[in-house]
Amino acid sequence: MDENRIASRWLLMLLAAASLVPCAALAQQPSMEERLRTQLRATTTQLQQAQAQLAQLQASGGANAPTSDTAKKELADLRAQLDAERARTRQLSEGSAAAHREAQTVAEKVNTQITQLRAAYDELLRRARASEAERQKLTTASTTQQNALQQCEAKNAKLYAVGQEVLTAYESMDVSTVIAARQPFATKSRVKYEQIAQEYGDKLYEGRFDPRAVTAPTPASAPEASAPEASAPHAEAPKAP
């Protein structure tokens, strides 16, 4: 029974450990996604500014087409910056999706571990209860046998005492007593010895052992299991954000 309790406590510790580690990882996930969102907002703002500058430059070029190398270079730089910001935005979006998928994978693994630990705990608890029921059954049978043995010993002691009385009475009888008891006119003596014989017969009958007279002990109610051992663990599985 102690081994079952120790194993049950170990299962609870493993279940708690399996729940805490992924939860800590998931707790860090919102901060990473928040940083990605912040960078995405900043990039979007820069992209909008670059688009506005490009539109302004193109609008001004409609009236006066840029002829200088400086204006052409500025336009090329703005277009390159726009392409870079678009690529960065796409990369950040893909990174956020990958982080979300990773968090979801971790949550699924934790759910699987918790399910396995719960199943192992339930099986261990079932075996512990079956062992306790069998132990109580064997204890009751052992107590019943001990009671029967004690009654047998008491009956044997009584029979031995009756046998000793019969031997003592037989040894105290002489020939004259036996002859007197057999005479037709010795009714009083014969009745006396018949009464004595009847008393010995009653004592011998009372000394018989009757197995039906053995009463089984009342089984004691099983002690209630402690809270961590009687109920299955209720650790909540982490959920992917």
C-alpha cells in the first residue's frame, strides 16, 4: 500500500512538472508576438510614409519631369526602401505564424502527456483500491479462522476435562458398587448412575465444535483516501494562443 502511495505522489509531481514547463514557454509567447506586432506596426508606418513620399515625388514629376541624377537616385532609393519594407513585413508575418504554430504544437504535446499521466494515475488508483479490498478480505478470513481456532481450543479443553472426570469416577468405583448397581432392587443406585452418565453425555455434546457457530468479524470501513490520492489530478492543459 505504501508503494502505491509513493508511486501516486510521483505521478502527481510528474504531472505538475509537465504542466508548468510548457506553461512557462507559453507565458513568454505573448511578449514575443507583441514585439512582432509592434515591429509590424512600425514597418507599416514607414511603408505608408515611403509610399506617400513616392506619390509626392511622382506627382511633382508629372509637371516637371526629373532631369537631375539626384532626383532619379532619390526615386530609386524610395522604391528600394518600399520593396525592403514589404519584404520585412512579409517576413515578420511569417515569423508570427510560425511562432503560433510552435506554441500550438507545444500545447498539443502537453495535452497528450497530461492524458497519459491521468490514465496511468487512474490505473494505479484502481489497482490500489483492488489491493485494499483484497487485503480487507484476507484480514476478515484470517480473523474468522483465529476465532474458530480459539473455539476449538476451548471445546477441546472442556472435552479433556470431561474425560478426566469420567476417568476419576471410573477409578473410584469398586466391584461392590458395580454389583450393587446391577441388582434388580438397587433402583436408587441405578438411577443415580444413569443421571451421572446423562450429565457426562450432555457435557460431551456441549463440547462438540460446530463450524456454523463461528461468527465472522464485522469488516471495518475502509479509511478514506487523502485528497491527492483519492481523486484524479485536475491539472489544466495549456492552450495555444
